[in-house]
Amino acid sequence: MKTLLGIYTAIVMFIFMLPIFLVIVLSFNAEQNIALPITRFSLYWYVGEATHSGFRSGILNDPYILRVISNSVLLGVSTALIATPLVTVSALSLRRKFHGRDMFFYLLLLGFIIPPIISGLGMNILYKTIGVREYSLWTVLPLHVVYTVPFGLILTLARFDPEMIEYENAARSLGANEIRVFSKITLPLIRAEVISAFIFAFTLSLGELLRSSFVIAGIGTIPTYVYNQMSVQAPTPKWFALGTLTTIISFALLMVVALFLTRKIRRITY
Amino acid sequence: MCTLPNKTSVREFISRRSVYLMILPPLAISVLFMLAPTVSVLLLSFNKGTTVTFDPTRITLENYFSIFTRPTTYIVLRDTLGMSLLATLMTFIIAYPVAYFLAFKVENFRLQNVITFLLVIPYWVDWSIRSISWLSILGREGIVNYLLLSLGLTQTPIAELLFTRWTLLIIWIQTNVLFMLFPIYLALSRVDPELLDVAQSLGATPSRSFYHVTFKLSLPGVVVGSMFVFVSTIGDYVTPALWAGGLQMLGLTVQNYAWLFQWPFASAYGVLLLAVTMAVIYVLLKVVNIKQVFYE
């Protein structure tokens, strides 16, 4: 039974990872097409072609694409930075009994129950109603925050240690004030959840298209950019190079965040 | 010593009040950026024409009349619901054993974390780029056709692998499987293994103890995962447009009218989409009380 399940898991994970694997491998294809087998490997789609005036047409020397990437990362980090404290506060307050607790919970959950197209369309109508005429990268931010908070919340609540309250009460009865209790007991206990809420918020924001496309203008993010390009251009390994690059950037960034948060929280604790 | 109860009650009073301060920021953000946009859609659906701001003096039900008298509405509704529910069900069937394996059969906690981390990585490749990669799998020169040809199962490459409703289904499952897997895994990892021992020692067969203990305790995770997959597929207007080969979906209809600046009409279709979604979510929440698991 165990080996059977193990084989099944391996197959599912293989199929699940196959597209990403292809994206990475085919981004090194020297040809125009995005099919296997690859006859010649090259970094053409990354660094481009050497011409008299330097390298051209790779994603790394395309200022527009670099702006798109930095926009996406900036938006993802901002979303995560705003969403993570909101998640923490909501999750901690939901442990207490108060009037309207269920309402509060379901209201937060709406961010993940309301279909994306309704949020996008509604935000567009709302902006127009209150007189926001010019859209930019930042008009998307509120939508990303309300979209990512419920995920972090569910993640955090599901992993709360039920005995946490007892530790907190023990600290309180020993005379610790609320701030001390939070920084010495609560925060260290929920460290892993806070980090995963951050990672989730960043990841979700990075891939968000359905809401964003209604209220974004300018250079845009990776999803809105690729979505717009897809209708004008046949797919080339260039997109795959872009995908590989964002994976590397995300990975590096989240490693730094995880390390930083771990350190920071540890410093508060000890 | 007799002052102690008094002191705690004062503290309790303060902390009870402080809850409202704590929930204020998330509450405000949800009301402003989640509730208000939804209400905007609802209100605008009672206007007509190409206006984008609600005009309370010109309320009409015309949009709804025209939606419900069109026969295509019902076809689109049937297709949308059918495809979303099918995607949800299939994602559940695929994800559950994996979540079960991760929670119960991988004893090494570190390995569990590594696997979950591996599962998150594909989401860093942009969604639209990931979906293009299906061309390399299911396309005319894709892996599947390559395998079929080399095995001699077909003489010419099959073009019908792409741009059908099955393509849409495959892509939806691939995109959403993590969001089904994760909540189920979380729910399963909270199941106390001792309960299973108790069930077994009371004479339950493995399949009975699985169904009555493990599965029932994991239901909240299943419901949360299903909610996510259902919502993200029913509101999707990009994947169907790209891959479903002309299959009309409700989200696509909303977007088409929005592109024509028919904001009120798009809103009316949006309200229909919202109503259908809410109805399904309501049923799901009736089956399992998810809040109970999260904070009670």
C-alpha cells in the first residue's frame, strides 16, 4: 500500500512538474520552436545575439522585459509585506471570542470565494466611481492584498498549536505584558506560519492575472505582459527564458526572506 | 490575593476590547477592496448602456430580462458549471492520495517540507508561460504525439489533443492541484494517529476506519480545496479563451461585454456568475462547518 501510494505520488509529481521542466529545458533551445528534441543548446534567448552594438534581443538586455520583471517582483513583495501582518493579526484575533467573529471570518474568506473576474470588474467600476482615472501598477495592489490574505489565514489557522494559549497565559501569569507575550511566546511559535504566509502571498501575487488585467496600466506585470503578447506573437523559447528567470529570482528572493525572518524572529526571542 | 481575580478581569476587559482594534485593519481592507467592488458590480447591473458609474435614477431590470430570455445563457451556464465541477472533482481525486501519502507515509518531517516546497516551485513560472508549455506536451510536435508515433500507436500526429474541453480540463487540474493538495494535507496532518489505533482495536477494518476517522476528519481540507478550485475555474476567462477551442464560459462572457464597454451588461452576467458560485459554496459549507476546524 505504501509503495503503491509512493509510486502514485511520484507520477503525479512528475506530471505536475513536467511543464516547468519543459519551460526550463526549452528555454535553452537555439531554434525558434518550443518542441523537443533540442538539436542545439544556447543562451540565445537570455543574452541574445552579438551585434556591432552589443548583445540584442535576449531577455536580459531587453529593458522593457526587465521592467516587467522588476514590476512583478516589486508588486509581489509589497503585497506580501502588507498581507503578512494582516494575516497574523486576523489569525490571532480569531482565537478569541468576540461579537461578529463568524462575520469577520467569512468576510475575510470572501477574498477567495468571490470569482476573480468579479473583483477585477468591481474594482474597475469602484475606481471609476470614486474618480481614479489613471491606472498604474499600484492600482492593482489592494486587489492582490485582499486576494492573498485568506490563503495565509487558512494556512496559519490550520497550523496553530492548540496549546499556544496556555503558554501565553503562563507568561501572563508570570507578569509579562502583552507586547512581551507576543514577541517572546506567540511570534516564535507561529514563525513557520508567518514565513509560509509571506511565501504564499508573494507567489500568488506573482501569478495573478485575472484580477489585475482590469485595473492595470503601463508596462504591467509578467502575467499581463505575456497575456498581451500572446495574442500578437507566436510562442518562442523567449517566454520560457522569462519563466526560468522569474523562477530563479523568486527562489533567491524567498530564500533571503526566509533566512531574514528566521534570524529576525530569533533575535527577538533570545 | 483577593485582588487577583479583579486584576485579571480588568485585563480581560482590555484584551476583549483590543480584539476590535486588532481586527480593524483587515476588516477595513476587506470592506473597501472586496465588499465595495462586489456591491459596485451588483448596483451597476441595474443600469443600462455603457455607463461605468452607477446612476440610481435609472434603475432597470432590462439586463436581467435579456440575459434570462437568451437560450445561450443556459447553455453557457451548463457548460461553465459542468466544467468547473468536473475540474474540482478530478483535482480532488488526483490530489487526495498524494496528500494522504505525504501526511501519513512520509515519516520524515523534513522530507515532507521538501516535497511541499517542490510543489510550490512551478507557481513561480508565470501562469501564462506555464500554459504555453502545454504546446510542447500536447502539440503536434509535442511529447505525447512523439511517444504515440514512436510506439506506432498512430501514423500521423493527433491534432485534437489541443484546443478541446479536455485540454482545458488538464490545464485546470495542473494549475490547481496544489491548492487542493495543501488544505487536505494540512487537515490530514492534524489527524491524531491514536484515533486510528482506537478504531482498529475496536474492530474496524482498515477501510472502515479510513472512511469514518481519517476521511471525515479531512473533510474541512477537502471543502477548502474544492472551494478554491471551483472558484478559480468558474471565474477563469483566460484559459478557456486560449485552450478550450471556442467553448463559451460565463467568465468569458463577462469579459467580452466588458471589452465592448457594456459595463452594466457585463455586471449583470457577473452577478449571475456570483450567484452560481455562492450557491455552490453555500452547499459546500453546509456539508462541513469549516470555521469549527479553524478556530473553535
